[in-house]
Amino acid sequence: MDLIDIDSVADIVFQLKWNSQYATHNECYSARGVNLWRDWLPDTVRRSLIGKRSWEHAAVDFSPGELFGNDGGQLKVDRRKFSRNPKAGRFYPKGCLSDLPGVFPQNMQPIRCVGVNNGHMEVDIAHPLSLHPLSLSMTVGQVSPKESERGGSSVDWVGLLTEGPGMQARWQGRPTDFFSDNAFARQDERTDDHFYGNPRLVHHLDETARDMVADLYKRFVKDDTHVLDLMSSWVSHLPRGVNPGRVSGLGMNRTELEHNPRLTDIQVHDLNAAPVLPYENESFDVAICSVSVEYLSQPLDVFAEVGRVLKPGGTFVVTFSNRWFPPKVVRIWEQVHEFERVGLVLEYFLRSDAFDNLGTYSMRGLPRPRNDKYAGELALSDPVYAVWGQTSAPQKRTA
């Protein structure tokens, strides 16, 4: 059976596209075993899927707020009734609000602090995507008849897809306060050469996630392009079948860099000690940074430097997941939601004043490889997040 009807169970990749003031956004979620009869789907989505075959596509557009109703708006609350020290633009669990009707400490629904004024604060409880037009597309995978309707639970797949997206956008164009309260402090403040002195020839993502990163880089890295692999190690995550002209690796451990077969030249350099890149202006077509941006203690300086060494129109692509070395990750990275981290990296791009044409990407829900060492503990592959931008006109860039 490969034709979807109301009695079908199907694997579906959902893809949600939307635009904020500064960037385009693409959120993907791989849903396995979608029960067309039992699971919750908007009627327009269900109708668009009925009659589709395996590997066919369907699409539905939503006007602002259509998916989320009128459950939202701004509230002014007594600052003393909030259990945390709020920062403008940041998200917090709704349960941090006390003494409000219907709000319990266990409520993890994200709400946004949009202002702090003396003893009061303003919060926006609307869904962070509620003001944006949304374009939802679906790619149908395997289709099979359902076996039974006895028992089981209903899954809100669109709810899973939209849980988090939107949090990376600024509120009404105002910069989010990610930078106060010693945000870039780390547990281990010794120079990084102590921590990275011994090589770690291990993967930091599962195989499926690594394939997703390589597939994303394939959009930007072409044959004969000159690539800067920033904060590199023994793996560059570059796509197979693509042959860049030069791949310069800059990292912390010489042994790791020397084990990387994709690198044509290497530099051992601590960006946290000296956030200056040892390369000439306009040396590269593309720069990549894989699962390492969370360790930068001076990110704005580094991003400005990447803008300097990229050619006009060059692209900087940053990828990350939800795993890190706790002693060296910056404090703010651990404090915020996964999709706020996308917003944090967007702030690096925006505040460096070196990039435009910004974009973000997320992929969640893929099954974890069966041969992965964490397969018995984790059902899903590591999520993949990405942010990129192109270098701006030369007059906007640093000398």
C-alpha cells in the first residue's frame, strides 16, 4: 500500500518555512508512524495528505496566528512574582510566574520577557510563531495500513514541529539580552591549551546527524572553492564527492588536525586567547564551524574576523547540536532553550556587522542509528541546528 487514506500510517517529513525581520528559517521534523485517523493534525493538513503516494509532496500555508488561536498577548506582572532574574527578549517557563490563576510551577510553556521596568516586568505569552505567515510542506515516505485502533495515544505532530521554532527571532526587532551577567564565563577558565592538550579522536554527533551536517554544507561548498574549517578537528564534516580547492583547518590540537584527511593546511590557534585569524583579507569562499561555536568566549570578535577573511559574498555556516563539554561551554549556552541558541548565534552574525542574507535550519526527529553507542538510551538522532550568512558589501566590513 502506498496511497494515503484515513486508515493509513505514514512516515512524513514536515518542513516549516517562515521569515523573521533579519533571516529566513527552515524547520524540519521527521515523523515516523503518523496515524491519519488518530493523531492530531489540522484539517487542512490531513486533507492535503489524503490521496498522496510515497515520495509525493503536499503543502499548506497558514496566516499569522491560524495555527495557535488567540491564546496569547502581553501581561504586566509584579517582578517579585517571577522566580528568576529576567532579561529582555529571553524565554522562561511559564511556571516561573507565581500567584497567577491557572499557572502552576510545573508549567514549562515558554513565555518571553519583553521588558523590565522598576518593580514590574512585561511578558508575551503568545506562541513565538503567532505573528508570522507559515508555509508547511510535507514529504511522504513509507505508507502502510494501520494494524489496530485499540489503545494507543494521539500525537500532535504539528505541535512537535512548532515546539521551539520562533524563539530564535528578536522580539519586535529589539536585540535580545544574551550578553549581560558575565554570559561568556566558563567553569574552567584556564587557557584552552590545558583542556585540548590531548587529542580526542571521537565523534561529537551520531552518524545520521553527521550526514545532515554534510548535506547542509553541500549547499555552500562546491568544487574548487577555498574553505576555512574553523575550530576544526580530525573530521571536517564536508560532503563526499565535493572537491574544494583548499581546506584550511584552524583548531586547538595538532594531532587531531593532522589526522583530518580533508585539510590541505593547518594552524594551531586559540581563538579565545587571541580572536584574530592568521589569514589575509578575502582569502576564502566559505567558512564552516561545526559543533564548536558554544565554546567561543569572544564570539563577536571572531565573527568579525571571519567576515574579514571571506571574499565578498562568501558564506559562513555554523552548525551545532545539544551536546558539549561542560567545563568549556560558555554560561549563556547552558542557560537558554535549544532554539534560543539559534537566536544567540544569529545575534553573533547581526552584531558583527559583517553579514547579511541570514538563514537558519533545524532538523529533528530522525531515528538514531542502530549501531550508535547510545541507541539503547536514545531513540532519536542528535538534532542539527545551523545558522549562516553572507559577507556584506566591502564598505561595511572591518579593515
